[in-house]
Amino acid sequence: MADDLLRRVRPPNWQNPQPRSRYDLIVVGGGPAGLAAAELAAREGRSVALLERYRLGGNSLNSGSIPSKAIIRAARVLVSLRDEEDFGATAFERPATDFAAVMERMRRLRARIAEYHSIDRLCARGIDVFFGGARFLGPDTLGVADASLSFSKAIVATGARPQASSIPGLAQAGFQTSDTIFDLTELPRRLGVIGGGPLGCELAQAFSRLGSQVTLVQNEPKFLPHDDRDAAELLSMSLSRDGVDTRLNTAVVAARREGDAKWLDTLSNGVKCSIPVDDILLSVGRVPNVEELGLEAAGIAYEATGIAVDRYLRTSNQNVYAAGDVCQSYQFTNVAESCGRLAAHNAFGAGAQRQSNLAVPWCTYCDPEIAHIGLHPHEARAQSIPVKSFTIMMQDVEGAITDGLDEGFVKIHIREGTDQILGATIVATRAAELINEMSVIMNAGIGMRRLASILHSYPAQSDAIRLAAMAFLEDRSNA
């Protein structure tokens, strides 16, 4: 599977093409944003060069969404066997987890998905692909490998990387990040996870379900600090139920190695503790890749937090745009792809379009899943927007009850005094799918009154969304 992946995203014997005299567009970075931009420009007949330092597909394909979700799915299937008797199955001996097989399946699926944006398909679209570190040589020139490429327009889409840590001794002890964890072939007997954000929580639960003894350390009072408090509390209970040793309000102050074991020294409310582990996953955020690009030579303003862009994704160099994690606060694949296409359109389009204010859905793929779109109530209040929320518990939704998947809730937030939907949080086994309905509803401008009249299939978990709208109507009738 490794050979299949590399053949599609970084052929080992690849020879960079002979550069054209000048390209209409050069895209720096072959992740979701860069691929979307390059493919759109090529479809419109532009001459396009795509420059990639490592592998096509970026973090999403190689060390993010795709591999993590494949492992999460395997862990979910395996853990479901513990509840088989509740569905009428005769008791049987549960199989041991074959971690190597789980990882091989992940790599097989990753290689399959890589085909959709493979080197062969890009070349078939007329895109010149160059591998190597790219660097601006001037305001309209980029260097890659030994070549110098001239452009009319350029888009920087170099993405982001795992954030480093200053924890004393961590580098010497050795640790994994999202860039390396998916290369494992043996399951760590004891895994310490530093960071309670989305990826940290997802992999802590998945590895625990696969058989690791997992300790999750978070230096804040709740997991997913930017998400709904009730959702974070449900997640905390779910993680504990799956055997994850959760340590909130706890800082890792040092790491060390003693013999074959590693130790995490922690501090919580003045209490010191040492946790023995066999491997460590560091997941404390991501930082944009802005170094070594020669941005100064092109007159492109940037900071450590990313490249500065205007509402049209244009940088301080009027002929250079940026898209994706290198300049966006929302570091999600769907946002990167959308902004990549927007940057390519604005570089050549007759009518430049502003960076969209459309609500962005996202999901943390724990069990239950936690999805959100739009504003949280505290964000609305910070903007002096009066807000009211309507909550439906999944335990009151017939479709969730019959599925035996009734943990969670649907919360819809409206502008008080109207039926305008400002945002929603969904905690459910299928929240990633349910939040897409809310995305359509909000982007189409559908209010709670109309939503209450829209038929849903029955029984279905998505009926919770309609029931929230019905609760709104009842509240108005009682006002």
C-alpha cells in the first residue's frame, strides 16, 4: 500500500518538467487548498504549475482527516461487539484486536483516496507538477529545485504543521505527532496523549478502544475548549467510559525516559504526579508553514500566525493570494478547499468575491460525535446579539431510540424575537451527517417556522432538528 500511495502522491523516480516561459498561475502547496485552486484554474484554460515540498494531498490525506477517520471507524466497529447481546446475538468470544491489520486497512484506504488527486490526474489536466522546496525569488518569480518559474499570479497554500512544545525532556524522551502516529505498526501498551483538542480526543478514544491504556492530559478545565460546555462534558464521560484516564486542569511539566519506559511529570492544583507510558502523542495545535518561502523577496506580509490576506484572500503583493491553513483561522479541509477555489477565481475572475461569511460546519469524530456550525451563544452575546436556544435530547428522538444510539442532543440557537438561526451544536453518533442539514438550512436562510413544516423521514435521528423547530413554535405560542 505504501508503494501505491507514493506512486500517486510522490513518485520516487519523478522528474520535474521543463518550466514554461511564464505561467498564468503557480500554486505553492499541494494540499486541499492548493489542489482545488490548481484544478479550477486548469479547467478554465490557464497554464498552471503546482509546487509541492512533500506529498500531494497535504495533511488531510497523509496525516490528518483520512487516516484518523479510518482508524476511528475500525475502533468503533470493534467496540460495538461489546454490546452485541443487547441486540439478540448469542454470546461469543470477542476477537483480539489486530492493530497491524487496522493500520494496513487505513493505509489501503488512504492510497485509494489519493487516486482522486493523483499525479497522473493532475498531469492529465495539463498541470505541471514540481516537487521540491519552493521559494520566492522576487515579486513574480519562484524557485523550486534547480528551476526558476515566472508567474502572472500565484497562490500560497502551504498549510500548517503540528505545533512544537517546550516541555522539558520531551524531545529526548521521544514522541509522536499527527505526522508520525499513522506510521505505527504496533499498538502502544500505554499511550500518553498531551492535548485535549479534536485530534487528541479522537485518537485517545480510538487507541483506548483498540487496546491501549490511554492517559489524556489537558491543561484546561474541559476538553474541546472552543466547543459547547455540555458537549465537552458528554465527551469527558464517554472517554472515561471507554477506559481513557482523563486528567483535566493538568499541565505536563516534564518528560523523561527511564529504561524502556517514558514518564510524564504533571502538575494539577499543586499536586505532582508521574505517569508511566510507552509512547507519547503530542497534539497541542498547528502552526502555519510560512518559513523558508522567501516571502520577503515577494513583498508578502506575514507573521508567525500566518500570511496576512484581505477579504479577497489577496496578500500585500497584489498578484499573490493565499488560501487554507497558512492564512485561515478555521483549519478545516472544507474551508481550505473553498478558499482555494475562491483565491483562484479572484486571481482571474471578472468579479472578485469576498471571503465568504457562510457558516462553516465542523465535527470532532469521537463517539458520540460533536458537530457545530455558526455562532455559540457566548459569541452572539459578545456581538450584542440577543440569543435563545432550543434543545432536543436524543433520548427523546424515536429514531435514536430504535437505533440504540440515544446519547447526545441537538441545540439550535436563534436571534431572540425572530426565527433566524444563528448556530447549532449537535452531539450524536451521526452528528457529522446531521450538521450538514443545518448547513443547508442556514445557508439557504431557512428560519425555524419553515423548518418546523419540512418533512423528515421517520424514524430518523435527523428528526431531532425538526423537533427543535417545533419547540420554537410551542414557545412562541405560549409567549
